[in-house]
Amino acid sequence: MKLNRRDLLRLASGFAAAGLYKAAADDSVPAQQISSSSGLQVSVYGDGSYKIAASPYGWIFGGTVGRSLQSVNMSSGTDLAGAWQQIEFTYDTARTSSIRLYNLQSIVLFSTQYGGDSSNNDPFPRFTLFPQGLSTFSYSTLWSYNFGSLNTDSPWLFFDAQANAVLLSPAANFMTAVTQIASDGAIEAAIDGRIGALPAGFTHRAVLSLGQGVNAAFDQWGQMLTSLSGKSRPANDAIGMLNQLSYWTDASSAYYYSPSDPTQYTPTLLQVPADFNRASTPIGSVELDSWHYPKGMPASWKNNGAGMAVFEADPSIFPNGLGAFQQALGLPLATHARWIDANSPLRNQYQMSGNVSIDPQYWKDYASYLASSGVAVLEHDWLSGPAVTNFNLTDPDAFLDNMASAMHDAGLQIVYCMPLWAHIMQSSKYNNVVAARVSNDGFSRIRWDEMIFNSRIASAVGLWPFADVFASKNVRDILLATLTAGPIGSGDGLGATIGSNLSRAVRDDGVIVKPDIPIAPTDATFVALSASQVAPIVASTYTDHGGLRTAYVLAYSRVQGAESPVSFSPQSLGFTAPAYVYDYFNKTGVALNPGQSFTGSVDYNGSYFVVAPVGASGIALIGDTGKFVSCGKKRIEQVSDNGVLRVSVRFAPGEKHVTLLLFAPFRPIAASETGGMGPLMPYKADIYRVVVSPDATGLATVNFRIGPNQQGYAPI
């Protein structure tokens, strides 16, 4: 179900006109009231009505359970998300609900528990009063999003012209929960109406996250979900696939169902690592897509439209088994999975639901086979369908729970592919679900929008976005894939690898030089697109070195053949000091004082900017511009500036030198602390460069300062 902006405004106005929120209109004395340091206040009234006031935004959320309360209690405590206080209330013999505030977060957590078997017709919370006049955003079908309409299976985002935002979503039962508009216009956090009854002991939760900024609301929301479940969020280099360039054989790659002769598959793939080594961009793992197992009946690896016949690799491709191939390759594998075919013998061996198995033994057997074959990552595809269970209250969770549990016990990580938004939220339960595909097959310019916006929800819940396989000839696709901070994968055929492009993303050992977090649309971009669907995209990410942040900004027009004006301020990117904005491809820059904005014009292919802080020394480190993420921590290991800019550069084994760029209003003085250093040379106006080389440990540390006699700068 989708609700457009006009309907939302009409409903909200109707709530206020009809006085549906009785307690607020009557100014009744609340039975209990709590408040938090973030400016939130909850009031619960004896007639069953409740109100959440968000004073920093001037917003009120209100509703009613529709009957008088039997008891009301206030309590406090601490959970994995932090210290909280809540109001709990009972309103019949089989129903208890609560509203919880957290002391340090702008979060409201709603919970309701059924003491006995109940009909699924009385959701909580149920808002009959909601902020009016806000823009809306939600995620729609697979890999898509919408401004101005709301999808029942997605978190709902509301925001104003200043990007103050509130996000509403389930906080449990993600695979069966919906956010919906009732027939009377109330906004409800519910369980899908296809489920007619809820069992005794069933508990549902929903969450409101409020933030001064769309991205702040998303980040706080996702952190709450993973905190509630206790998920340990993986670092952006936690596993090999996240740390190093990988090779992929999925759709649009050179070896997707090719070569047609199965006996030529393994000889071809065994040459791939050496091909990337020659380009000085070695790979760290190889993905085997759906071609690697038999499908359909009669079972054949070529039956691409059918489901899995078995989970073992096809013997016509791997006559000695998958494990023997992995040992010959010498690299860990990632392997693909899809739904189970209607005629597969697996259906007679294991418990099934819909087109997948919910049998713990199936997943244990599958995980054991993968682990023994040198597989490090399971990529489960087609999660939006046909790889789905029957729809009920338990089977979707059993499918995903048992998959995650068995793979975890076997030491495997999981990547979700073709996930719906429920899967993204569900991943907050599993430590070993580390990444998700966030755009359609074959990463290219037409995928940029969906990748950037879908990264926003994936990264919020601790997933590293994957843009899908790219061709190394497309340098700007590599750029954006790198800015996801997730896996990056090439699908080039033998001899087609362009190492000079890939080397902008990785060191000579294949380690990805990436930002700290995935790229996401700026708050201003959300606001602009809510007003005009042809507004340009401005998206950003960053590297933090202590108190020094370097930001990376990609800006582009959404209209082919047209240029669009763009503007962004370093302040909006987290800067408080002066900054230098460096145009990566044009090799020009401009210094900005606090409060100033960068303005320019961008085309469909985009412009890329490194925004570097001007520290106490008066110098800004632009970094290693041989890399897209010029100050990424796998290259620039440490930066400090207390009047002297101190930079530590990390080298891959065998790397001989790195060129650093820096902005300074006067020619700086440079001194080597460790490793070697060439002369500091002018590069362009106010930009200088210096070549550094490593010491025996692979590190070079250099100090820069402005000379004592330069105007405006005191002696150091």
C-alpha cells in the first residue's frame, strides 16, 4: 500500500479538525509522564490516550488504545541500547503495552504484548495525531525508493524544509510487520493483516527516531535496531571481501554462464588471479555465481531460470569437487544460492516452506559443505522472490534465522542479494550478515541513484553496501563503488583489466583504500528532491583522523546532457574550521572559511571533491590523490595538527613511493620523521606535492609547518 503526500496532508488535517486526539484537546491530567534530555516527553492518560511531544521540533504524536486503562506503571532500567524509562499500561486481561524513552537518544520505543490468543485487529501504536505538512520518503519495490509516497513494508521517513526528520518503523517481527494507514486515517504499526491471529506471548515493537537531519535520524534508527538485538557491527575491513578487491562472475561479468564448455570454466578462472597480479591490483577472493551448481530437472548448470537442484557444485564444471578448485585457486570463495527447484530431491530430504528450506539440518549440511570447500561467504540471492517461504508468523524468521545460525557456526559470512527492506531490517539480528547488494545487476551510471539511496538504509543497520560487479574501464563507476566502503568487485575478462583505474581504489596488495562509512545523500539532497525530482544529487562520506575530518563529495546532474548548479558547505559535512575543496578530476581547488559554501556546476557524469580541513598549522592535507579516498586509513594511517601537520603514510609490501598533495597559503617547510622524502614542490596555485617512501616497517611519517616569518602565522 502506498500513500501519497496529498493524502497524508489531508489525513493529518482531518485528525486535527476532528479532535481525534481527545486527551490533548481536553488538557487532561496524565496518569504518568516521563521525559528525556533530548526534549521528548511522553504522557499517558487514564482514558487510554497517549501523547509524545518533541519540543525541539514542535511536533506532537498522539493516539489512543480505545478503552480505559486498568493499570499504569512507570519503570526505568538499562538495555543494550542504553538507559531508559518507560510507562507501561494494561488495558484488558490479555494486553499490556509500553512507551519507552532513552536518556541519551531521540528515540521512542513502543511495545505491546498479548497475554492470550488474540485477533490481529488492534495494533499499537496507532497515531491519530501526527505532524502535518512534512515531506515523505520510503523504499518501494526491489532496489527502488519514492519521494511523496509511503510503502507499508518500508520505514517511513518524514522531514521538513530544514531536514528535521522522524523515521517510523517496526523494531521486531520485520518479515511480517507493516506500517499502514487504517480506514479512519490513523497511522498504525501493525502485523500484516494476512495473519489473522496472534498467539499468547506474542510481542511486537515499533520505533520512532527523531533527528536534526535526515541522516541523523537514519543513523540513530539503525543503531537502535542493532543495539536492541545485540548485533556486533562489522568493521569495513572485517573480512577478506571487505578488505580487498574481489572478483565476481555474476550477471554482466565476463564469465557469467560463459564459457559454454563446462570443461573450460576452471582453467579460465584459475588464470584470473595472475591477470590481476600483472596489473598490480591483486584480488583477495572469487565469487562463483549461480552457474556453479546444477539447477532444474534434469539437473544442469545451464538451467539459469530454474531453482537449485542440489547445493553441491556441478561435477561437469568441477570434476574434482569445489574444494579442489579452491585449493588450486589459492583464494577463498564466495558462492551464490537461490531458491530450491520444485523438482529438487532436497524437498524430500528437508523441511520446506515455499521455495526455501526452514530445516536447521539443511542449513547445517549446506554450511558444512561450503566450509569444507574453502568458501568464506554465502551470497543468498533472489530474497525478494522466488527464494521466499510461505507467508506466516514463523517461517520467514526460521528461514533467515537458521541460515545465519548455521553459517555462523561454520565460520561463514553472508551477503544478502535482492533483499527487500524487511530483509535489511531483519539483518540487524545477525552478526554474520555483513553486506547487501543495493543496486541492480551490472554496476554502471544508470545505477548510481539507487545505489546511493539504498546505501542509506543498509548502512544505517550496519550493513556494508555492495554496488555489484563493474568493468574496470569505467573509472567513475569504480569511484562510486569505492565510496560505498563495502566490497568492490571487478568482472573483467582475461586481458581486459585496466590496472590504472583499479589502482585508484586499491593499494598494490589489493587492499581497498576506503572511507570510514558508506556514501549517502546529503540532508540538503533529500530536501531538494522532495521539491523537484530533477534536482542534482550531492552525496558524501568521510575519513576521521581524531578531530580532523576529510570529506569526499560526489555531485552529479540527474538529467543527461544538462548541467546542474550545486552547492554544499563544509559545515554541513561536519567541519567547524576552514576547509579546502579540491576538485579531484580537474585538479583545482578553493579555500573556504567557516560558514562559506562551495558552489559549482556538474554534469551527468558528475564531479568529485575532496574536502580537507585546514588545521592549526594553516595547511590542509589533500592526501594521496592516486587514490579516490585520498586520506583513507589504509593509506593515510594517522594525521594530527597542533600547529605542525603530522602525516603517517602506510605502504603495501613492495610499494616504493606515494605522492602527497597539500594546500597551504605559503610554501610549507617539510621534514621527514620516518622513511624517505623528496623535495616539497609547487604543484598548482597554493597546492604543493611531496614524494615519500617507506621505512623498513612500511611507514613514512612527515611533518609540515608554515615558516615563522609568513604573514598571519606565529612561529611554531
